[in-house]
Amino acid sequence: MRLQDLIFTGSKTAMGTWPEKKFLIDTVNTHSFVIAQEDASFAEALLSADALIPDGIGIVKGAKWLHLPHAPKEKIAGADLFAYEMERLNTRGGTCFFLGSSQATLDAICAKSATVYPNIHVKTYSPPYKKEFSEEDNQAMIQAVNQADPDLLWIGMTAPKQEKWLHQNWNHLHINCHAGCIGAVFDFFAGTVPRAPEWWQEHDLEWLYRLFKEPSRMWRRIFVSGPIFIVLLIKERFS
């Protein structure tokens, strides 16, 4: 998969034009792009999304350096997507479903949503924590989502697991709403992990703040996937 194969349909202004139907939204950053080089099913999930947004300044700068005609103009973090969709739903009222994470995190999300988004009825499901789900696990998750019939669906099971699960089970979800994979945003909103302050976000340093806060989780993304991403860009530029 090359960066030029990805069609970025997300921007903070274009999000308001997304159709009101069953609509799959995925995010991509340098780390997930690198993983997709060796994971064909993950690459397929990203390529088949209805909307793909650049969740990382590296993707934005890389696409511009390649002079892609559809290069994104700005980074849109998963947390930005979350805030936009939740505020939009809150204005009209409806149901939001959170699939993933621990029950403690989901309980914190419910409690905060009641205050921040009072017009949204929140439903949740915490799947078992395992590398691969059984068919029974998948059916239980699908049934929980379909019974809730949400107006908005969020998946938070870490990449690439969440993107692959949503892509593989998309046709079994009998819902009519926007659905997106936002991973760490579950923890950001619940308050279990702090998001970078606005100054860091505005100066495209959110990745550095996260490295300071979660070094054991982020070092590989920065110091391993980062250089590999640069090499892939150079190969793509001069191939």
C-alpha cells in the first residue's frame, strides 16, 4: 500500500457534508500506515473506508511532500472527529454506542457523557480482552450493536484490531449511522489518559506530549515506525 493509494476525504469543513447513512470512518497515522504494509487485511480495511482522515501530522506532511492531488490540508485527530460527531448528535438527540475498552472506562464514559452530552443516550459493550475474538464473541458484539440501533457507533479496541473488526463485520451490522474507530479517545474522554493541551496540539506536537506521558506505548511508534515511514515515503517519491 502506498500513500497515494489513500484518498483522504476528511477535513474539518468537509465533515459536515458526509451523508446521513451507514458510513464507515477510519483514521490513519504513520504507525498504522507502516503496519498496513505487512497486514493485508488492515490495508484492505483502510482502503475500503467511506471516509479516511489523517490522524497525524506525519501523514499530512508526507502527502504534501509527495505532491498528492488529494493531500490533506490539516491533521484531524480522532478526538476532533469524536467531538464533532458527538456535538452534532447532541443537538438533535439520539443514541451512541461505545464498543471496546474495559467496563470501568465505559462506566466513566457514561458518567461524563451524561454531563457533557445530556441529549445522548449512551449504550456500551466491553468485549473480552484477547488477541483474536471467537465467533461467539463476534456474534455477541454484533447483537449488542444491532439491538441498540445507535445513531452513532464508536469502536475502541486499538489499531489494527478495531479497523479490521469493523471492516470484517460491517455487513452484519444492521444500523444506519456513522461508525468510526477512535482507539485512545475512549481513554481521553473517560479521563484515564490525558490528551495533550491545546498549545501542543496547535504546534503539531501532540505526538511528543503522548511520548512523554506514555513512553512504553509510544516509543515504538515514534522511533521505529517513524523512520520506516520516512523510508517508505522516499521510495514512493522516487520510484
